[in-house]
Amino acid sequence: MRALVIAILLLPSVSRATPAGGTVIGRLVIVKDGKPITVPDDQPAYVYLVELHPSRRKTRPGDDVTRRITQRAERFEPQIMVVPVGATVVFPNDDLKEHNVFSPTAEDQFDLGRYDHGPGKNHKFDDAAEIDVYCDIHKAMWAKVKVVDSAWIAPVKGGVFTLIDVPPGAYKAVGWMRDSREVKSDPFTVTAGATTTLADELHLQAGQPRVTHTRKDGSPYPPY
């Protein structure tokens, strides 16, 4: 009897871990003047998921998320970024000259002031919006930060997007690109441990990027 008890105690325990999330795969086609187009790698499209029946939560999806947009060679790198609500973005200055980071966007106006080479300053993005970011000194410097109320975000590569570790539930996929209008998929269901492949392509109409902007006080930039 004693030997039987010992044998039972040595048996491997059954895992009680939470079931893994699912995977979502789909295709997105960027269209201009009724025809599919290819966009440069540094101007990507993104897809994020929206829960159809969101549960109550105490935190936001980006509260523990930090991203970096570096100022280098009088350019923001990357120029396009999608982050979850609550995320913090750090703006290091890799140039040996002064830069400024500001946004005139009404939903989230901010100004980090001028600063030299170094680790930079940061800004926390608390509201879902499409935020323009500029330098008050250098007219050609621009970035776009898309803030979304979602923890599941992926770039589109070769017309395909993949989102992993998505909790079981009902969702819509939302496609976005700089200065474009969002496009949404039909509802679909994610199952733990399974792959959901969207039946229909998302067709995203390419927008017209803004080509001019003013300094933070509304005045034009001086000529170089």
C-alpha cells in the first residue's frame, strides 16, 4: 500500500494552465484610383483587432508598453507607429544638434520642448486618435502615431497580416494606413489554440498625405 502511494505521488501533475490564445491571419490590399498599389516598407499599413463584447478591465492595453521613435539625421525613425492606448513613446535624440518634439493634433496636443543629443523625453498617449508629430526646428521631420484601444496590432507584410495569442472571443479586424480611412472586416470568432483565416480581403483606400504644416506657434518655417 505504501509503495502505491509513493507511485501516485511521483506521477506528473496535470497542467491547469489557461488555454492558449488563437491566431488570426488575413490579407489586406491597398487600393488607389481603383487599382492595387504597393507602398514603401517605411510607410506600412497595420491591422488591429476590436473586441465585439469587451470585458471590464482595470488597466488599459498599453499601460505597460514603451516604444521608441528616434530622431536621427533630421528624421523620425520610424515615421509610422501604431500603439495601444496608454502606451508611452520615448523620443531619443541621436543627432548632434537640437531638436524639438510637438504635436498640434487637437485630441492630444503636446510639446516636449527643445533638447540636445541624449536619451530624450517621452509622452504618454492616453486617447485613441491619429496623432501628427513634428519638430519645431526642422520642417521635413514628421511622424504619425496611431493610438488604438487594442492589445492586438500587427503590420501588413506582403499583403498579409498575422496576429497571435488572441484570447477566444468575437472580433473585427481593422485596417489602417497613414492618412487613410479605416476599413473593417466582418465579425469572426477566435478559438483557443486554433487559427482563424479571414475569408475576405480587406481593401484599404490609400489617402492623400498632408504635405505642409506650420511651426507650433502657427507661423511658417524659415527658409533653409
